[in-house]
Amino acid sequence: MHEGRKKRYIIAAGIAAAAISAALYFAAEANPYKNSQAWNFDSYEANSVPDGFLSMQTGIGEKAKWIIKADSSTTSVPHVIAQLSTKDTESGYKILMIPEQGYSNFKTSVKFKIISGENEQAAGLIFRLQDRNHYFVLIADALNDRFSLCRAEPDRLICTQDVNANIETDQWYTITAHVAVQGIAGYLDDKLLIQRYDQHYMTGAIGLWTKGDSVVHFDDLKIDY
């Protein structure tokens, strides 16, 4: 009996994953989104902090330092938004929330380049952001060569899916999230690596994310909704 039940669970999980994949694929192909926004950060002055963006963090330690910075290596020169604090935060994450809006069905993406980090080298794209303790994030981790989907809850970050991925420092990549009622799909450089059905936090803002002492440059943040 136990073996038969286990097989049914495996089959059901496979059908659910296929359904999520198909629903998100057809949603993306149909391009149902009526609105779009983009931030390439070039209209801001270097060394400034963009108006309307909200910095927040968890853990104990030096505050995040989000600032506009020149970077000639980006595809849309001259500016990027960078998290420059090199002070580690104990179990901490640094978050930059984009001017608040609630998104439910959408596609969002951002380019990132991990510069350095002694203890951590991780960059992320946040969505369904409620506050600093409630959100989803797709994380690229250069130290562990890992791409993950995680959900924040008070005092912990639950990573529900991890995939091996070759991620180097000083190199640009793109994280993309397709988010809908049917589920979440995560892409690294247009390669589908993660699919998940999760109905926590069904709407919320988007944002940028780093971990610990990670120094990261971000550019070309976009959302279609």
C-alpha cells in the first residue's frame, strides 16, 4: 500500500510540474501583460540614492549602502545600482524595494554582476514582497554555484528549490521570474531552472537582494504586468 501511495504522489507531482510549466509558458507566449516599467538607472546622478526606493535589511551589522555607480561593463552604460557595504551582517540580507506597487501576474527580470564577498557572494531578485520578513527571492550564489528559489518568513529563509548553476564573479547574468497564480518559474540567462507551485504572498512589490558582505551591481530591472 505504502509503495503504491508513493508512486501516486510522484505521478501527481510530475503532472503538477507539467501543468505549471505549460501554464506559465503559454502565459508568456501570449504576452498578456498590458503595462511595463523599466529602470536602467542612467537618469540618476552617480553617487546618489534614487528617490522613492526603500532600503531595508535583516540581521545585525552595518546598514546596506545602495548607491548609483558608473560601470562601463554594463550593456546600458553608464550607470548601475550597487550594494557597496562590505560589512557582513549576522544572518542578514540587504533589500532595496522598488517604489511600491502590488503585482500579481507578471514577468520581471534584472541583470546583475557579483563583485566580491569574503563570506558571501549572492545576488537576488525579489517579488511578492510584503515587508522585510515576507517575500520570495530567486538567488544566484557564486560561492556555491547554486540558483535557488527561497521564501522569507520571520527569522528564516526557506529555500524550496536549489539547482546547480555555474556563476562567476565579475560577469553579468540575468535573473527572470515568471509569476502567476499557477506558480513561479525562475530563469538564469533565459534558461528555465526552477518551477514551483506556491501561493504564499499572492501579491506584492519587487526588489533587489544581497546577502551578508556581498558587493553586487544591478542594472536593467524590468517588469511586465
